[in-house]
Amino acid sequence: MSDSRNSEKTYFVNPEQRGVIPIKEFHVSKSLLRLIRKRPFKITLNNAFPEVIKSCATINRTDTWINNEIETLFVQLNKQHYAHSIECWKDDKLVGGIYGIAIGGVYFAESMFSSVSNASKIALVNLVARLWKTGFQLLDVQFLNDHLIQFGAYQIKKTDFKQKLEIAMKIKANLYSIGSTDEDFFDCLSEFLQTNTEMS
């Protein structure tokens, strides 16, 4: 992280309480479910990673922890197939997205943005559905906020997180083990939501 967009210092944070989102017990509100069924956006994977991270740093923010060094490093990690983004498009315009790092069966979500209503929510639920379908076991969001809590995010102790991390890192999960067209995303999301509803 960094203290601001223009800061030249970057540092690692290891909080005592870690925010995670339960993949299998992800909560989708009825209003979001209705919106999802309307398919308001086209969904893609890694089609605009540099644009997503830049938008996360600049859209609807007065400042950010994503400085230029972090942005450059993550673009390189994307080229090396470690960092990934889910994008939402409206009329061929990028309107929302989320990015993070995938290692083993863990996805470390870093940030998301939305330039139109609900685009970041749609990006997140598509990410979670894809993680579920491709065998990921742990979704790390570092810190909690009200936006994440509505989806079922909660905190665990650092020691418990490290235990879960050690197990999940050994899993060989692959975001690309299923197709990545908009239709593939919708099919995956529909299956996830059906399973999610049956379990609730």
C-alpha cells in the first residue's frame, strides 16, 4: 500500500484482523439478483487490466493507496498471469471492474471501481461465481467496509487467516479453466446463484 496516489513510498500491511468474503456463502440481495437477471453489462476477464487499476485509483476518489509504483507493478503481474481483472462494459465503455492476485486457491482482491450504479457489485459477484466454479477456496479483501459486509464479508484473526492461507495456497485453481466470454460468465453466474439459493 501507499499513503497517497503521489507518494513514492510503498509498504506491506499485515493486519491483526483480516477481512475475507465467504465464496460459497456469498450473499446476494434480492434487488441485486433482479438486476443480474437483466444482464446490464457485458463481462470480460483481463481485457482491460491497466484501465481497471487506473480507474480504481482515480474514479470517485479524492485520494488512494494505489500509487504509480503499485500500478506499474500490478500491470507487470498481469502480464505474468498473476494479477487479474473482471470488467463490466456498457455500450463498449468500461464502467466497472475489480482486480487482484490469484495464487493457488487464493484470490487477493485489491480494489474495485464503478462509474455507473452497481457496476462494481456486478463485477464482484461475477468474480465470486468464477472463483467458486474454478475451485478457489479463499477470497481475501484485507479490510472490511460496509460495502463488503453486505455480501457476507467478515473478519478473522491473523493467525486463523494464515492457517487458511497455507491450505488454500496448495490448491491448483485456474481462473481460465472455464470459458471467459460474456455468455460463459452468465452461465457460471447462473449456476452459482442457483446453488447459492438452494443452500440458503
